[in-house]
Amino acid sequence: MITQRLTFSDLGDIFDGPHATPKRQTEGPYFLNIASLDDGRLDLTQSDHVSREDFERWTKRITPQEGDLLFSYETRLGDAALMPAGIEACLGRRMALLRPNRERVDPRFLLYFYLSPAVRQIIDRRTIHGATVNRIGLSTMGSWPIIVPALSEQRAVAEVLGALDDKIATNARLVETADSLAKATFAAISSETDSLPLTEVARFVNGKAFTKGASGTGRVVVRIAEINSGIGNSTVYSDAVVADQHLVRPGDVLFAWSGSLTVCRWFRPEAIVNQHIFKVIPASGYPIWCVYGLIAAKLDEFKSIAAGKATTMGHIQRHHLEEPVSVPTMAQIERHDAAMTALWKRALLAEQESLSLTDIRDALLPLLMSGKLRVKDAKKVAEEVL
């Protein structure tokens, strides 16, 4: 692999956003914040919005455009995403962008390069450790020395890794479509219902404080952070021997009854359920999709209850699960079970495939960036799984 010794400023121009926060809104241009960065992807569901007036003020210096590398220069160091097309947004606090010089660097390669172990090591060496947060010195970042391959090689690397990411994105759209169709169908079949408490359609098993004494090896300990992070990277593992009721497996439902009050379909390998989370076990005759739909339909009410709690982490209590809800009749469940179960399983398979593809991409990334793996060999690996 032919390489070039450059600096970050050779790759493009670096800009940061205003060191302030505008009034957040529920609509309008996006306000890109650190939470929007999710393992190399831009998750706009985690971004707030700003008014048109604030947008004009916050983009006087720079307006993010397609192909810009978005990254955090404080706290979430090392994570990044590319700015997509057709999105109107401004940079939030602690966010910066590198506008690539396309004669020197391919934008998609730039993303993979920034996420690589090599750049992570550079960031670690040059991190400024503050009393409250760690940060990157943007004023010096442009002079950091780096080694990158020639532009033709960059494009070849980006093509291989991009093919995997494209499939992951396709799977995400498939999951969204399947879940949206299931939600609409569930709402439609609720015309014939029985009035029952949630505790009659499922058992809610509370997790325990398994993070205490975590070994760093073994199975993931599922906290609220893992439920909220999508594929993400877990940080707590345990070798503890736990009862089966505290283990979650692909296809099981978890319900965070504290904090985020989120219900999710678990798709990662077998893991351990921590405190503040219910493992939801359907009662006989009630399929998993039905139980999931019933909890999802109650989330807004549960969040309203939690918001009224005088605690730092709002929560519901078990007696709230005893309140009657509208449950589809057994006749309705049986009539729709085949289609709804198919949607549930198809979404689960897509999520699991994306998890596997992410692992492959992350394994290929450092090998390609270091030149230890040739692009044509990596392409064969990608072709076998796509």
C-alpha cells in the first residue's frame, strides 16, 4: 500500500460550533449534539431542533453539508459520523466538523480512518485532560501528523467497508418498516379487546445489581445504557452464575421501568439483566409481539407517571402494571399471529445480521488501515457475507 505522510489540515478545514446552546424545539432545523453520534452513524432521533432565527445565528461560521466529518471534541472523543445529504442542521456545543479536501481524501474513507485504532491512539496521546471533561485541542489538531494511503486506495477501502455499512443501513430500514407495520396492525386489531392488567398477560421479572463485582469478562450486563444504545459497545461484563429468569436471549423483551422507560426487543447474544429492568415473559397464549405491543402502547402514560416522581430517575411501580389495559381477544390474536410473528422474526433476523456485519466491519477496519490485509482479500470476505 502506497502511503502519504500528511497532517489533518491537509485533509480539509476544521470548524467548531458556537460555545453556547440555543433554545431547543421539537421541530425545525436539527441541532447536532454528541448524542447524535452512534458508533460511526448519525442518529438524528437523538438531536433536538432549533428555530429558524437561531439556525441563522448558529450557522454564521459554518453550515454542515453532505460529506463533512462530524465529531466531538469533548467527552465522546473518537466517535464520528458523516453528514448526510438533504439535512438542514447546525453544530451543537462540543461538536466540530472537518470539511474534506476531496482531492486529498475520500469522505467515506475519512470516516473509517477517523474511527480506526490508529487515529484513536493519536487522540489518546493528544487528549487534554481537564477537571470536568477531556477534550481535543482544535487549534492544534490540524498539525497532527497522520499516514494515509493514496486516494485510489482510499476509495477501494471505502468501497469494501461501505458495502457492509450499506447493508447495515438497509437492515435498519427493514426493521423500521416491519415494526411500523406491526404497530399499525396491532392498533387495528385492538378493536376487539378484553380489559386485563398487564400482569395477566406477562410476568415482569426485575433484574438485580449484577454490575457489582463485574469481572470484565463473560456476558454483557444489560443496563439502561445498553437498551438505549442500539448495537453500541457494552462496557460491563460478568462471569456470574445467575438464574435463567435473569438471562435475556435474542427475541426476548426488556422493559426499563426506570429512567428512559423504554421497551425493546433484545437481539444481541445471551446477557444478564441488571436492576431497573424487567425481563418480560409472556403468559401462556400471549405471543411475544402482543406483549411488546401492549407495553409500547402504555409508554407515554408510564412516562407521564414517572415525570411526576420526585426522584432523579423517574420510574413506575409494580402496582401500575396492575391497571387494566385493552388486550386483543384470543380470537384476534390467533387470527393475526402468523403475520405478526413473521414480522417480529424478520426484524429480529435483520438486527442480528447487522450485529454480525458490524463485527466483521470492525475487524476489517484496522487490518485495512494498517495494510495488514489487502483490499481484494477484504472484498472476498465482504462478498461472502453480503
